[in-house]
Amino acid sequence: MGRELYDDGAEAKRILAAGRAIYISDDAFPGQVIKKYPDGRREIVRLDENGNDIVIRKLS
């Protein structure tokens, strides 16, 4: 049987506070990857074959 994981968001907050972006999912955009920046901006992104972010759409 699998272990349940608990995520209180502390690590994401720590990364954002350090000035780095995080990648998240959002139920409003199923199957998409959201890149969230420390300043609150969000973008739907995908990775190209070299691992670079390609912005599909700016959300905020």
C-alpha cells in the first residue's frame, strides 16, 4: 500500500522567498504546467526538447 504525502506548501514558499520560480498544477488548467514566479506572475509553460521553458500563455 502506498504512503500518503502531506504538503503544507512550506517548501514552495521557501523557494519563492529565495527568489526562484516553482512549477505547479492548477485544477483550472488540467493537464497544464504552471510556472509561478516570486512576484506572483503565472504562466502556462511546456518544456522543449532541450529542457527550456516555452510560454504557452501568460495568466497574470
